[in-house]
Amino acid sequence: MATISNLSTNRSATSPASNARGHQAAFVTTHWSVVLAAGRNDTTRAQRALARLCNTYWYPLYAYVRRRGYGPEDAQDLTQEFFARLLSQDSLSKADRERGRFRTFLLAAMSHFLANEWDKARAQKRGGGAEFVPIQLGSAETRYGEEPADPRTPEQEFERRWAVALLDEVLNRLRAEHKDKESVESFETLKPCLVGDSESQPYAELAKKHGISEGAVKVNVHRLRRRYRELLREEIANTVATADEVDAEMRYLFTVLARA
């Protein structure tokens, strides 16, 4: 039987979002700030950073296109073409700090693309020779069809799906830190305790099930929640332009989720 008495995490190198004393100076290492810093001078590092962001957050944009009234085939073509263009050298030079958050930049860029570029794009070879982001468009419509109909505007639904995608990415990163079988099982056992009020968690039930004290369960849940918050800040930092925006973006995204 797996034990949860010694659950620990293998932490990655300290990031600017989790290092309280040095986060302002080191913030330029986050993904979106790397893209913005590239500015007029395209770099391989900036391309990789942008590709990573696109690969993580492509689905909210696909769903936005579908909510704008495009069918599945056109939505797939649009999303792929959009990202192919976004990853071109010219696109990096257009990213600027006035755009602020990557979330805001991405939605504005897609809205512009739909309004001005799609008719032209359909007449050209898709992608224009650019390297595509390895997004899983084949599963996009299945995923989209499983979600209930929603009265929100396409923009509001984009933000909700963005928030969900961000939390999913954080959870995936946290899971990846538990590498061995016993640690993975312990993580899956405690994962439900990451959400909800601490007073309503089944600590006594978990303690009895695993033959340890309730206090030990609480300690492990506390550690897991602390690491989850650290990774959440890191992931949000990857999508904003400055360290000062992290807290505001976190509050905004939780407001979006609260309205869901």
C-alpha cells in the first residue's frame, strides 16, 4: 500500500515568481517576457518560449474560433494558420509591452486575424512554410463537443477556458514532480485536497485509510498546496510582461473561474 507520510516534491530550479527577494531582477527569464525582450531582434530562445506558450494555450483559442461561428474544419485550419504566422520572425517583432499579458495579446491577434487575414490565408498554402506548433487539433473537436453549451460571449468563454488550461498546466507540472510509483499514488490520493476549504477536507478518512496520523496527512496536504501555489505563480509569470502583474492576473483569473 502506498504511503502518504513522506510525500515530497523534486523542485526545479528557483524561478523568478517563487523567489521573493530576486524576482524583479530575474523576471526576464519567463516565457512571455523573453518574447517581449526579443522585440526587434528575433532569437531562438524567444521562438522556443513562444512555441511553448502556444502549445500550452492553443485550445482556448480554438474554442474561441468555434464560438465565433466557424465549423470544425475551418476552426482547425484557422488555428493552425494563426499559430504558424505567430511563430514567424515578423510576428515576434510585433509583440510589445503595450500588449501586456500573453492572454490579451493572443485574443487581440486572433480577432485581427479573423477580421482581416482569413480570406487571404485560404487562398495560400497553409502555414506558408513556417514550422507548426505541435498542437493536438485532431482531438480538439471531441474536447469541444464534450463541453456544455454556454451563454457567455466568445471572449468571456476564451478567458474561462484560458483559466482552466492554466490550472491544468500547473497540475500537470505538480504531478510530474512525483516521479516514482509510490509518490505518484500519494499525489493522486491527496490531489482532491488542493481545492476547497481546509476544514472540509477528509483528513481523518485519509489517515485511517493509510494507517497514519491525521496530523501527518495535514502536513502533506499543506506542503502540496504550498508547492501548487508556487507553481501557479510561476505559470502566471510566464504569461505576463512584468512581475508586478502576477498578483493582478491571479486575482482576475480566479474571478473568471468564480463566474463559471
